[in-house]
Amino acid sequence: MIFNNIEYEIITDETNVKKHTSNKIGEVKKNRWGIEYKIIGYVKNNSRLRQIKFLKSGYVAIVNNFNIHDGSATDYTHPTVCGVGITGIKDASKHFLYYRWANMLGRCYSEKHTNYKSYGGKGCYVEDYLLNFKNYVNFIESLEGFELLKNNPDKYHIDKDLKNSNEKCYSRETISIITKEKNIEIENSSKAVEIEVYDLKGNFVASFASITIAEKMTGIHRGNIAKNINGKAKTAGGYVWVKKE
């Protein structure tokens, strides 16, 4: 069996090995997440290693007796990230892309995530293929700009909105590598709210594409304009501001 790029010779018959007092072939165990697996073999010439098979997924792995005793034997095909994400590989969290992937899943699937309301709460989701971190890594590595991202991770983002700011799905068709500045520009554009301003007699004065533009053109602080629009203040700068219908 080849596992993690290492070839192991497996013994599946108890009669061909010395007597073991624990972790025998045929025993069913549970890891710390309650996932059951069965010990199906020994590794020849290494009494510490066992071959196991997870009963639900069928995933086969080579683990140390220590992993069995402390419950850390892991099924890398089991969705352990936000209930949907599969790491697919050992030590996934050590990869520089891992937290970008996990954060993407958190935004879409974890109600505890600080940005869930703006993503999962509005219907954003991740295509099945990219729910597997191993697949995600392979895909990101194929994108234009990957080397720039790898060498300058603080200056580049992985985003789905370059082609369409209203896109709901993180997929191989929508994701691209863009500069941090470009991503901020897209975010600000998607959040823009067209507004209208009236004088105190109710007469229409002007309209603006966003609060930021209104601030630049009138000199009235955008925070005060926002308070008026949200009903926390009656006026701003001597005018009444409302969202354009």
C-alpha cells in the first residue's frame, strides 16, 4: 500500500505475526470525533503501525498506535470544516492557503463567522469540488497570478466577484487572484447605495451614486448622511437624505 508517498507492506493475517495485546486486526475503534474505523492490517517490520479503514467513507490510512490510543486517527475525507469542508490531505492547516479556504467556508456556512450575514446569509456557497482542500490547492495553483500570491500573500486576494459583483458561488468559473486594492474597490462598489437629497420643504435637490460621492461633492460628513438615512437623525447638513427607490 502507498500512503503519503510511502510504500508499506501490509500483513492482514494474525497468524503471520507475533501476538499483539492491543489494536488487533478486526477491532473497531472510534476517533475523538466519534467516527468509527476498523483495524485491517499490520505494517511489516514496524509493530507500531496499523492499517485502518473508516467504516462510513471507506478511507484507508496508516496510523501509529499512539494515534489510535489518543483518538487522533483522522479520516481526511470526512467533512470536518464547517460541517462541509474536507481537508483531503495530512497537515492541511500548515499550507499557506488553508486559512483562506477555511475562511471562505466560514463566511458561507458558519453562522458564527463575523461575515456570515454578508455571504452565507445572502445565499453565497462553494461548489462541491472546492469543498475539498486538496482540490482547492490544485485549482489555485493553476490560476494566473499564483506565484505573485505565493510570494506576496498580503498583497493579493482570492475573490469571486471580479467578473460579476453579484456572484453567489465560489467556483472554478468565478474565482480569480486579484490585488488587495482591486478587491477593496469591488467591495466598495457592491456596497454603494444610490441616494437622494431633499430640502426641508421636501423639494428634490439632487441624487448621488453613493454616500461617499455625496460627501465629496457636498462636504457633508458621510457618517451624518448615513445616520439620517437610517433614521438616527432627522437631517444632515440641513437636508433630508433617503435611499433612492
